[in-house]
Amino acid sequence: MPLTTSPQVAETRSHPAVIALCMFITVIEGFNLIMYGSVVPLLLDDTSLGLTDQEAGLVGGLVYVGAIPGALAAPWLADRIGRKNVLLVAIGLFAVGGILAGSAVSAPMLALARFITGLGIGGSLTTAMTTARHSAASTHASL
């Protein structure tokens, strides 16, 4: 006979480690956005990039442009390949985008890196929030 969990036990079960990891992922994503704003003056001083004030704003905004398709694709992909896999891919995209941004030698390369970072941010934020919500006890899911 299979072991089953009563509805009362299932309602109170929580996975704090999963919730903490998801919280850490969302904090890292926010930190990335803050860091770009902090380095804009340095990017503008670097003449090898050839970045103007307007282009710096556009490049910064490309994260949000990339986050839209990332956030839209993540739930669809999670249904097909699983939340854990989507979260790993999204974190990988975020990391690759960060590495590319740090090694960018031109404004277009920086723009592409920020877009890729945005794809990862959109995918990981939505997936991390969903995972945390499903890993929390139902009485604390919205928290």
C-alpha cells in the first residue's frame, strides 16, 4: 500500500531551503540591475566603447526588453521541461549575459549582453517566484 499524506500535513509542509534559494536568486537579479546603474559613469568615460548618454540608457533598458520574452517563455517551457530545468537555463543565461557585459568591447556587444541578461532575469524571476510559492505551505504561499 503506498504511503500517502493527509491533506492537513500536505497543507503545512514547507521547503525552507528551496524558498531561501529562490529568494537569493531574486536578490541577485536585483543586484545586477543596481550594478549597471553604478557603472554607467565608467562606461561613459571609456572612449573605446564609444557609448553616448542616450545609448547608455538604451543599453540599460534592454534588460527589460529581454525580460519580457524571458518571462513569457519560462512558464511555457516549465510545463514542458520542468521548473528546475528552466530555472537552471535562466540562471545560465543571466550568468552568460553578465560575463559578456563585463567583457564587452563595443556598445553593440554590451547591448546584446544586456538583452541576454534580461532573458535570464525574466525567466528566472518568474520561475523562482512560482517555485517558491509551490514550495511554501499554503498559509504562507503569498508571503
